[in-house]
Amino acid sequence: MADSENSTHNVLRPRVAGFFDEDTNTVSYVVSDSASGEAVIIDPVLDYDAASGRTSTAAADRLVAYVRAEELAVQRILETHAHADHLTSAPYLKSVLGGRIGIGANIRSVQKTWSGIFNLTGDLKTDGSQFDDLFADGETFSVGSLTVRVMETPGHTPACICYVVGDAAFVGDTMFMPDYGSARVDFPGGDARTLYRSIQRILALPDDTRLFMCHDYKAPGRDEYVWETTVAQEKAHNIHFGAGISEDGFAAMRIERDRTLSMPRLLLPSIQVNIRAGNRPPAESNGVSYLKIPLDSL
């Protein structure tokens, strides 16, 4: 058992419900305070068919059904970063359940980078104003009797953040289950050494802190999707950074591994929507909204 200085003893324990979307390997969460019934939603998915360009809300409606069945009051819809593998359903959930949409304040640098890549000058504000809240490192807010603390964890992207809620932390793409490893760093603004240092911030939390992943991909030899572990388990067993692996060793591994990876299937549509807080690009003269596909540039 962990000692008192490295334990979550007497820390409030939020109620956590995870919803796995197998099409994008994403886990969305409803995190609630049992006493008040107040809740937040983290990293919600909007269904998107790449062949037709059509969206639907089946994944988001699972969250809606749970919130209504449990009679919860959604205060916030939170993003850990601008995802490259799924479109966010935050605006839809806000329209149905209420709540303020929040993300890390460094989303502004991500908007500037991708605005250049997609040539969105004049079309996209890069001040983060599409979001209701831009969170700074160390900022806190309340959900009923729970306190949510924001921890900046850049490296995968410059705007990645982790939400620490009582004895739980929602780590986005910074790390995965111990048998799968860590996030890639080859997107614009990514950096392996920065990611390693962000991981160390998470690992400095109490050993029994519950860590909730944003994704799972069934590591080799594992038959089921799983998305919850602990700081202690990550420290001891993570195949990329556990058991004392150095920053130099991690950076060399991560850079070499990323050279072998393909781009995420939904990268181009996801980023264009997610840097707008889930809103679509402005409709053109025919009333239709369009996404761009840059050729031979990424």
C-alpha cells in the first residue's frame, strides 16, 4: 500500500463512466459528483463517415442517454486537446445538455499552425474565441463538491492538458495503457522530450491515482479494450517510459517509432472541425460547409 505522502487517501472519488467508440478507438467520459449530480463530459465523439462526408450523433447520444438516466446536470464539456482521430460532438452536446466547452489555452498556437497548413487566413480566428473557456496550467474549477485541476501536458500537441479530478486523472493522448506505451509526437508542434517531461508530471501524482486513457488499441496479446490504470502501474510497466527509462532513451525510441506510423485516417477532417470547437467551416454561397484536403503538403 502506498504511503500517505503518495496516496489519494481522503481525496474525493468522482464517479466515472467510460464510453468506447470502436470506430475511432476513443473513450469519452462522463465524470460526476454523486452528492450534487453535477457532471462534466470529456472528449466526446461525433460520428463521421469519410466516404460520404456525413456526420451523425450515435456516439454522443449514448452520453445523452446516460446523463438523462442518471439525472445529471452537465456543467462543462471538456477537450484534452484538438484531436486528430475523431471529430468532437461538443457543440451538439451543448445544444442538448448545456455546459461550457473548454480546452487548454495553448489551442491558440495549434489554431495558428493549422490555419497556415489549411490556408484559413481570414476564415478562422486564432484567438481561441470559439471555445467558452481556455484553461491555464494549474487553473481549477468546481463540479459540485469536486475540484478539477488543469495540468498542461504538451508534447503530443502543444495544447494537450490533463484534468485531475479527485483521485482520477484524464490524460488525453499523452500516454496509453502500460502495454501500449505513449503518444506520437510527429504532428505539427509535437516534441518527444516535451512529451517525456509531461509524462513525468503525471507520474508525480499519487501512485494510486486512477488514470483514464483517451484511446485503446488492444496491445498484442490482449483480447479486450481497456482504458483505466494507475500511476503505479504506468511507472512500473509502461513499455515506453516505465522502469526508469531515460529522457534520451524515450526520445530516440519515440522519434524512430513515429517514422513508421501512418497518418490517422480522420486527421484532415478532424483537425479542421476541432480547432473550431467542433463547429463547421462557414457555409458557402450554396449553404454547404466544405472541408479542405491539402495535396502533397503533409
